[in-house]
Amino acid sequence: MLNMRELSDYTDKVLIQIWNAILPSQLYSLIAVGGYGRGTLHPFSDIDILILSPEAPEDKQVSSIEHFIRALWDVGLEVGHSVRTVAECLEEGNADITVLTTVLESRPLSGSQILYDNFHSTLLKNIDIHHFISEKRREQKYRHNRAKDTAFSLEPNVKDCPGGLRDLQTIIWIAKCCSFGATWSELFSQGIITKKEFVQISRHQRFLDRIRINLHYHAGRRTDRLTFDYQTFIAEKFGLKDDPAKRASEKLMKRFYRAVRSVQLLNKIIIQNLTERVLSSKTAIKHSIDSNFQITDDLLEIKSPDLFRKKPELLLEIFRTWQKNHHRVNELSVETMRAIWHASSIKISFSRQKIEFRKVFIDIIRDERIVTHTLRRMNEHGILGLYIPSFGKVVGQMQHDLFHVYTVDEHILIVIRNLRRFAIPQMAHEFPLCSELMSSFAKPELLYLSALFHDIAKGRGGDHSELGTIDAKRFCIAHNLEAEDTSLVVWLVKNHLLMSSFSQKEDFENEIILQIFIEKVKNEYRLTALYLLTVADIRGTSDKVWNSWKAKLLENLFHLTRGQFAKKDKRQSSQIVMTDKKKNIINHLAGHGVNYISYKMIWDKLDFTYFSRFDQSEIIWHTKNLLNCNEDAIPLIKVKVDQDTDGIDVFIYAHDKKELFSKICGFFYHINLEIVGAKVYTSNSGYALDSFKLLQLEEIPNSKIEDIEIALRDSILKNKDYPLTGRSRISSQQKYLPIIPKVEFRPDENGSHHYLDIISSDKPGLLYKIATVLATKNVTIQTAKINTLGHRAEDSFLVKGDVFGDLKNIAQLESEILDLL
């Protein structure tokens, strides 16, 4: 396997040999540009060349050039080429910064050296350095924004992520433009980087290059996304091996995340240093803040180079000062960043028992200004993990659950950011209820601290929620939080999964289930805090995990629970609750001109189970549709779009039969609709009243709603089967981070039904398969909650059947479901 230099040298020889055979004239100059021009050619990367001409080529010369290019393609070289004069290069470069960057990285291969020298000197002489630096920084910022300003996704782009190879190249481009050199050793000799920075950045360059080379060779093509399937292979190439604590791929990625974090910081230090060298103002405006810090122009800097060695507590104070002066400060000065980096790298220890440390950190958390931004900067400089060692342990740690797409530390900071956005009035349109609750929450810093510790114990083994409470409690006590505040933070860390689990797995509209949740939460203050943390947490896992349906479930659970807390008598009998519910529905229908007498006979056929299983809006919808339903209209199918969730609600009224539920699931699978919830009820007279909540995998226009009703009715009447169409493709995440399926039956609170909990990798038709197996055992599904977390499925069912009278039969059914998973 050739390295980059060897591959570049070999390509040089091939090009020069063909050039000399076809265009031996010294009239033109053959020039390598771009990455190839750097002499570091990655496998399968573009081979960019410039054919420099003293003037526009004539027809005969054009023919020779075309012959040369065809010959390159004939020998298997994928070449990107351009033919330009020096003047055209300048014109194109001035119009497009990417063209200028490409030709800036150039070296002559063959042909006229005089023409190349003229081109190179003219190019450097005519570059607008100020414009070039500004455009390169803007380009980098745009690239970082596209990556959501993080390199800490679980499948990062090695080249374009923040801290990736492109950030290293950007430094060299700017340095070369400013005539400081084109290599790290040249930048060191020019005093642009220190010896320590030279050693670090050279090591990171070799590490990232090696990853990209192996990535290209293994893929057999140019690809820069380090997906799970490639991570395992490349880890082997680095000599890394699995052990009981970590996979080899985890070890590789931890090194990667730490490398790119270091590159991000070095990129900031070096580019700022280059900018100051070339563009610094001769009349810098200084403003003294105190005896330790000052602002020079828009840079915050220390007054003494050994400040942090003498006073390590100021490693926190510098970020607090930045937070307080954020409207005047754009960045830290180069020497200040270097001083922080040096202090953090030699691990100056914090003693959190010292009151000055504790006060500064709590002030940062309590301040309403740029809390998230300040914590991010502290993490970027390694100070957050230094101050809270347990946080330092999760920096760069992967999460193998198929729905978190960020490392643990990045996820934590995103959750804090989400909470902070709830507190910003300009963001109230995003989550109105969360913003309303946050605006009246007395101590938002308690939510930020809960977010900081909620996943901090991941990777230690054991329950991270339980282990995290130990760290959270120790921190709160050390920082002199009031006992009530400490209690809330510890409770939130321990129970941060409680509300998402209840909303997505339990039938919380059932009075008994809701009461269990109420007993765990205790009061409205905790409920509000838990709701805010839960929304922020789920939104911080992945764009694919959060959806309007999950939002609706959480909001419904919040409102139901808060309503119970608002009542003086929380323990009303179920009969009183049901009577109130029916009265509300009757009054609503009467307000819309529907008299109770017109549907009394319908209600008389429905028992307590129906009215407890379905909520008021569902019962109203069902009742309106059943008013004029005669035997000829059965099965009755009604479909509507839920305006709150953009999902689809389906109501089915049909004669009950053994495989009705599974056949309906098959129909929805067939038309590519995802079931996220279902409620099933069978009346004593043998009619099924089933309700489904669906998400659209492909947008369905309103005109097609009636088509769904007609097709589903036809499917039920003809008892259609829908075989699964082939084997579903397994994603790289599922292949290399497989989930061990789990199936568990447990009796409900009354002992009349059983809960079925399933965890497995998600796949098309999963619910259809499960429903089919249950139908063969005469098990009926009463309710279904389908919870998809990325590529992970966590589904819960309330089921009933004679099979549950025998433990042996239950074990056999569990085994059959496991087999299909």
C-alpha cells in the first residue's frame, strides 16, 4: 500500500512520461495543483493539473492537449484539468476563492520553468491577503455550520468536520498566502507556531491522514465519512484490539475525537496568530478589566504570561470574565489561549473544596448570558473536564445505542443548549409550552446542572442514572447548594428517563398507570423540571429520534399529571372520573348539535374499558362517525390528518376476527405508513373499535386520504395477506453495533392482562411480524405503543389470551418472538 508521498511521486512519473511523449515543447508548463500540488495524494483523490499557456492555444495545440488528456484517462488516471494563461488564472482566482486556493497549491511537473516562475510570482504579488484570509475563515465557518459545528457525531467526516483535515489545510493556505511557509516546520521556523504546537499538529496530521488513506483503500473509492463498518477495519490497521471494557473501534474513535478537538483549538490559535501578524492594528485599543485581565481591541487577554501557574483558580475566572464581557469580546488572544492550553495539558489540579473555584463555576451556570457558549469554550480548552473529572472521562466517548448520534460530552452540551433556548424569548415559537414553563422556573441553573450530570456516568458499567446521582450529589454539596436544590438535581439525574419511558411505553391515560407516575413524581415542581429536561434530552439525541408524535405524548402526560396535582382530591374513584369524562363529552357533542339520545344506544354497547382506554377527543370522533353507521357500512374506516403532529389518525369499526389486527398492520406496512401507536377494543357484541396513530414516511396529500379508507376497507373485506417484500437492508450501525433482542411478558396491575415489552433493531414490518405471531397463539393486542429511537425499536403492548395461564406457554411464546427478531 503506497503512502501519500509515494502515490504522488508515482503519479508524477506517469504524467511526465506521457507529457514528454505527446507535448515535449517548452512552450507550456504542466503544473500539479490542489491536493496533488501539495505532493500528498490520497488514494482515489482527484488528480488536478493546470496546463499553463503563454497565450490562448491554437487549434493544433488544442488537439495535442486533448490527446494528452485522453492518454491519461486511457491509463486509468481520473484527471481534473484546466488550460489557462497567467492572466486567466488571475482573473478566475479573483472571481472564485476556491480556484485561487487550488492554484496557490502548485508545483511544476514538466515544461517551461520560466513560465511557471512568472505564474507563481505574479499570483502571490496580486493576492489580496485581507480578502483571502477573510474568505477562508468565512468558508471554514460555513463548513463547520454544515456539520452543526461539531466533529463529535458518531460517523464523522474525516476531511470536512471541525478539526478535520480541511482545517489543517486552511492553516497552510493562509500561511502560504502570507508567505510564512507551506509546511509545519516552516511555520515553526518563522515563529508562527511553538515547538509544542509543531509536535502536536504534525502528529495529528499524520493520524488523520492515515485514517483517510485506510478509509479510501478499504472502500475502494474516495469517501471521507468514517462510518461504523469502516471504523472496525481501520482500528485493526492501527493494531487496536477489543477488550472487555472497550471495542477496538471505540479506542480508535476516542483518539480521533481528542485529535480533532486539539486541531480545532490549534486551528483557532494559529489562524488568529497569522491574522494578527498580517492585519493587526498599529493603534490597538486596550481596556483594563482588573489586575489580571484586559481587552485589547476585541480580544480578552491575560496581563501576565504565568498567571495561571500562580493562580490556577483564574482558569475558571477567565471564562467567567468572557461571559460577563461577551458583548465586547470576540475571542481570547493567542497568548491567552496558549497559556490555558499549557496549564490544562500539565493538569494543574483544581481543588473543588476551595470556595473561589466553587463560586466562579456556579456564577457561570447561574448567569443568563451565553451559558452554553461558555461551557463549550471551557470544554474546547479542556477546562470543563479538568474541573469536573467525571466529565473529562466521557469526552470523546461513543454511545452504542443506535439513537444517540453524538459522543457523550457533545450530547450533554447539546441538552444544556436546548434548555437554554427554552429560556430565550426569541425562541419561544419553537416550543411554546417549554418556553412558558421555563420563564417561570425559579432556578434554571438546576436544570443545567441536571443536564450536565444526567449521562456523566455512561461507560462505567452499571446503571448510569444511579451512578450519576453520586457525582451529582457530591458536586451539589461541594458547591453549597441548598438541600432542596440538591434533592431536585439528584432526583432529575436518577429519573431523567422516567417521563420518556412512561409516555412512550405505558398506557398513561389509564388511571392506575397515571397514578403510578404521579407517585413517582410527587409534585408539580418536579414534573415541570422533568418535562423540560426530557424534551431537551430527546431532542439532543438525534434529528431522527424527536418527532411531533413523541412531543404530543410528552405534552399529554404532562397535562394529565399537572391536572391531577391541581385537584385537591387526587384520589377520586374511577367511577367519578369516568362520569366526569362522559359529561364533558356529552356537553361537547351537544355544543355541536349532537343530542345524547342519538348515540345512547351506541354507548350502551360500550363498557368501562372502552371509555377508560380512549381519550375524550377520540371518543367524540368515534361517536360522530358511528351515528349513521348501519350494517352495510361495516367495516367503517375513517382517516384524518392530526394537525398537532402531522400524523394520521385511523378509526376502524369492524366485525372482530382472529387476525384482524395483524392484517391491518400488514396493510399499513404495504402502503409505507409507520405505526407509532394503536388502541384496540372489542365490544361484548363482537365489534372491534381500533384506533391507529401513523406517521407518514412519504407525504400523503389530503386527496389520497379517501383512497386509504377505500383500500383498507377492501383489504378487510377480502381478508388480504401482505407478505414482507424481501429482506430489509441492514444499516452499518445495526451491523456493527447489533442490539441483543429482549422480549418480556409481565402481568398488569390487575392481573387481567399482560404487558409485552420488546427491544430490538428496527426493521420494516416489525409490528406486522409480531402481530402475526401473537394472532397464531390467539393473543389479542389491546394497546400498542411503538417507539423508534433511530435504528432501535422499543415497543410495548398490552395483551390478553389464554396462553398466559401457563408459564411454559409464555416461555415458548417469548422464544418464538425472539426467533423472528
